[in-house]
Amino acid sequence: LDERLQLWHKCYEAFLRHNYPAPLAVNFFLDLAAKLEGDLYAREQVMLLCFAYELLVAAQTREAEKTEDADGKQKGAIRLRILLILAGVNAELASKLDFDPLDLSYSAMRHLLPLVPDSVSALPLHAQGALESEVQPSAASEAGEGL
């Protein structure tokens, strides 16, 4: 498990280091979480969702003039999944969350990931179109501007 966590973290760092377009990076992590759901542990699932959430929030912040409709729905879906996993696998985790304001980004949640038990498999969160819409790359992202 630790090796896979390190691999996901290296992917995340590579996206940041190389200014990979945020919408594409978000889709990468969401696709991983969905396609590998049956083989993931809850800790990995939370990590992948936190990566996606942090990248999505950062992209929205940079493009504040753009409407937040589609991305806002996806952001809400990711937040809900993270909270369901954290509250469902370890009751202590909920008490350790800072709700004012609630920050579910990877940088904020990173210290809580070790509290997710290694033995807990990923939760079935992608059944029946739970994350139906993907993040659409903006013109700036397609042109190579990004993180």
C-alpha cells in the first residue's frame, strides 16, 4: 500500500512541477479512483479524491471569472465522497476535521491519511453515474497554461 501511495503522490507532484493542465490532471485522478475502485484501499481512494479536489479548486481560483456551474457540481461530489470515506472508516477522523472552513485539499488532509486503516477497501462510490461529468479543459489549459 505504501508503494502505491508514493506512486500517486509522485504523479501529483509531477503534474504540479510540469504545469500539467488542471482539468486533465483532475480527470486523471478521478478516472484512477473510478476504474481501480475495486482494487483500492480507502486511504488511496481518499488521497486520489483529495488530489482531484485540490487541483479543481486551484483551477477555479485561477479562472474566477468563469462560471462555476459544472465544476461546482463536480467539486461538491468530490467533497461528499471524501467526507463519506473519512467518516465511514474511522469515527475519530470526523472529530479531527476542521470545519471552519472545511478544506478537503490534499495539502490539508495529508496528515489524516495515516488514520485511514490499511485494511479498509475503497468504498463503492462510482456506481451509477456518481461522477457523471468530467472537468472540461478550458482554452487556457488546452494551450498549455496550467497549474
